[in-house]
Amino acid sequence: MAFALRDFRREDFETLWSIDQRCFPPGISYTRLELKFYMHRRGAFTLVVEKAAPELAPETVGFIVAEAGRGGVGHIITIDVLPAVRRYGVGSKLLTAAEDRLRGANCHSVFLETAVDNKTALSFYKRHRYLLMKTVPRYYSNGVDAFILQKDLLSQKGAS
Ligand SMILES: CC(C)(COP(=O)(O)OP(=O)(O)OC[C@H]1O[C@@H](n2cnc3c(N)ncnc32)[C@H](O)[C@@H]1OP(=O)(O)O)[C@@H](O)C(=O)NCCC(=O)NCCS
């Protein structure tokens, strides 16, 4: 399968929101308003991956929303890959591109939140050398705790 990365276009929004609904359980997935809010924050950007196949229209299969915050600290807001194309490197393509973009915006580190029971995400971020900083009790509206993970962007590049 061939996958291509590109910047978000306004007409992608509904597709991205529906991908988010399929990637996260209720209480963790975003409402349209929440997703729009995060995507439009100062310093925020969204990258999209499309699956390309000869003679077929490109299909959006994943996206990442991140923001370059004040003080040189980046934030991964969400990363979503459709179940059918997981373990093909799409998530890594999105995360690596977002980290590069954050470095370009003078971020020295990046952090994110993930549910403590999201084993897939924890393996994925471990592979990308994120470190556990702390636990936030009942972070999500469904009562689940969050881990805050962080990565130094200046000394760590890529997954391995
Ligand atoms: C987490 C997520 C983005 C990973 O996307 P992906 O395209 O499958 O990731 P990759 O193919 O780039 O995986 C890279 C590495 O991460 C690890 N990994 C990914 N999925 C894994 C799984 N289900 N079990 C164990 N390790 C896993 C592996 O080390 C993998 O490398 P490998 O396939 O060579 O073993 C995707 O599973 C997803 O969208 N999940 C739902 C939403 C979510 O939980 N997002 C993260 C929380 S914000």
C-alpha cells in the first residue's frame, strides 16, 4: 500500500471527524466543536495521510493535530489511523512529520496525553521514544486516567 502525507484542507474536516469517532471510544473522541477548536488554536497544524492506489481516488486514512506552544514546547493533540491500515507505518509517518514541523517551529520538546488503558498507543509512543512524566487522575470525561508522555525533540529523532 502507498501512503502520501499532505497538509489539511478545509474540505477534509468531516472525514477527519468521522475517523476520530472510529478511533476513540465515547468520552475520549471529540465532538465536532472540540476538534475544530483544537485545530484552530494558535500554533496548531493538521497533517493528513491518504492511501493512494492506481485508478482510485485517494482515501484519507489518518491524521494528526499538533500545536507549537509557547516556550518551545509542542503538543500532540490527537493522532488517528483507521483500523484497516494500522501497522503499515501510517502513524509513524504522521508523528515523525509532526515532530519535524515542531522542530522547525523551534520546539525543543513535545508532550501528549493518552489513556492509561490504551495499550496500542503506549507501545506506539514507546517505539517513538516517549517517556512517562506523570499520571493525571480521571483526565477523560469517561473517568479514565491519562499518562502524560514527553519526548526531547533535540536529542531524539525518529523511532529507533
Ligand atoms: C496508535 C496509532 C496511531 C498507531 O498507528 P499505526 O499506523 O498502526 O502505527 P505504526 O504502523 O506506525 O506503528 C509503529 C510501531 O508502533 C508499535 N505499535 C503500533 N500498534 C501496535 C499494537 N497494536 N500493538 C503493539 N505495538 C504497536 C509497533 O512498535 C509498531 O511497529 P511495528 O509494526 O514495526 O511493530 C493507531 O493504532 C491508532 O490510530 N489508534 C487509535 C487512536 C489512538 O489511540 N491514538 C493514540 C492516542 S492519542
